[in-house]
Amino acid sequence: MDAQRALLDELMGAARNMTEDERKSYREIKWDDRDVCGPFMVRFCPHDLFVNTKSNLGPCEKIHDLKLKESFEQSPRHDAFVPRFEADLAQFCERLVTDLDKKVRRGRDRLAQELEVPTPPLSSEQSEQLSLIEEKIKKLLEQIEELGEAGKVDEAEALMRKVDGLNAEKTAIIQPNSKITALIQEKKMELCEICGSFLVANDAADRAQSHVAGKQHIGYSMIRDFLSDYKAAKEKAREEARLAREKEDEERRKKREDMEKPREKREQSRERVRDQEREKSRDRDRDRDRDRENDRSRDRRGNRHVGYRNGRDNYDRERHRDRRGRDRSRSRSPIRRDRR
């Protein structure tokens, strides 16, 4: 009935049985509605994996529609919604696997406690029989040793046959307990690490294959495989993003270095020009200082020469003045007048 209804919905639409008034208020459901199951759109819904098993999750509260899934796969927004739906599915699967791993750990602890199988104890009657047999065997062995020393080989061999018979009786008493222990060992359980189910160890191959092909085992295998692939893809995406960031940083660094190289060259050129200007300025200062020093030297030499000439002229003038004074005084003298 469900298959026929789905076929009619696909051919005639979900509103085929509605009246005109109902169709007016009817809103067609699309794949991106909140009522549509995202995990079913992108991969699978865990609710569909464990139907009629011990791990049944019950029906999914959201819509599962193959037509909507086909519409989603053909939509141009498919790639944009896949990460969102896969994240929802991974979150759901992670909760299931966490609960399952707790169950597996509890089962493993239980099996570890049952690993040591105690040997069933003997009854009191069996214990007395074993004690009598062991005592007889001990006495016979002592007699066999004495007969062997005495050289009575035939008699020793006859007693040895009696010891063998007693050992057979001893084994017959212990054998039932050994069979019980072997039966317990044969029924020993083991745990499936995939789905957490208990299995009989060394069971028949067809029963083991039946378990592997069961819904529960296949369902948890799908969940674990999806989580493994999802985590690997996320790790790969993070690694690629890291490499892309490093590459982008390297390209920016190279671009910055390429932009800074001309600037550095210009700065170096400017620094060379400034050094040259400073050198020229120092040269001009040195030349100016040297010229000033030369001027001062010439001034000192010139002052010394002028002072000498002035002093000589003053000396000559003084001598000439003195000579004229003496000549006047002589011309006014009476002796000179009388001479005349």
C-alpha cells in the first residue's frame, strides 16, 4: 500500500485527493523544509537501519521521500546543503556509536570475568575412590621396584599391568568432569566489536555469516564507516585549509617583500645621496676653515710688515725733527753771530 501510494503521489501529486478549498491552503513540501530528514537526503537515516532488531530506533519523525531526495540531488544548491546535512548525520551517528561503545566495554568486562572456567569439584565418593586407587598404585610401584632389584622381571611386569588398570579406573572417575569443562569451553561467548552482539565462540560458519549479514551488524558498520570517512574528510579539509593559509601568507610575504625592495632601493639611493651631500658639506667646511686659516695667517704676516714700516717712518721723522731743531738753535747762538 505504501509503495502504491508513493507511486500515485509521484504521478498525480500529493494533493490529488484534496478539494479545491484544501488545495488553496495546501503548501507543497520541498527538500529544504524543516520537516524533511536531512540525513536521508544526503546519505541514510539511522532510523531505517535497525527496523525489527534489538537496536530499533523507532520511526523517524521527519519526512523520507525519494522524490524529494531526487529533487535535492538535482538542485543547484545541493553542494551548499551537503555539509549541513552530513554534520547533522555525523552528530546523530556519534551519539549512537558512543552508546554502543559503552555497551561493548561492559560486555568485554563481563567476558573477562567469565574467562576463568573453574573445574567442577568431585563428589566425596569419587574422592574416596581416587584416594584408594592412588594408594594401591603407590604400593604396587614399590613392589615393582623391589622385584626389579631382585631380578624378577615377569612378576614386575604383571604388577605393572595392574597399575595400568588402576590408572584407567582413575581416568574413568575424572573423565565426566573433564567433559563438563570441555562443554563449557565450547559454549564460551565472544563479543562482536562492530555491533556489540554476543556470539558463540567457534560457532558454525553459516551462523557467523548470518550474523555478519544481519541488519544490526550492517547498520552499525554503515554508521562506523560513515563516521570514519566523515572525520577523515574533515581532517583533510582542515589540512588543505591550513596549507592554503600558509600558501596565501607566503604569497603575501613575497608580495610585500617585492613591494619593499624598490622602496629599500630608493631608501638606499637616498641614503647614498645624503651621504654624498654630507661629504660635500664636510669638504666645503674643511675648505672654508682652511681658507679662514690662510686669511688669518696672511693678516698676521701683513700686520707685522706694516708695523715695521710705520715704526721706521716715525723714527726717521723724529730724527729729522731733532736735526732741524738743532740747526735752529745754532743759527740763533751769539757765538755763531760773532763768527760771522
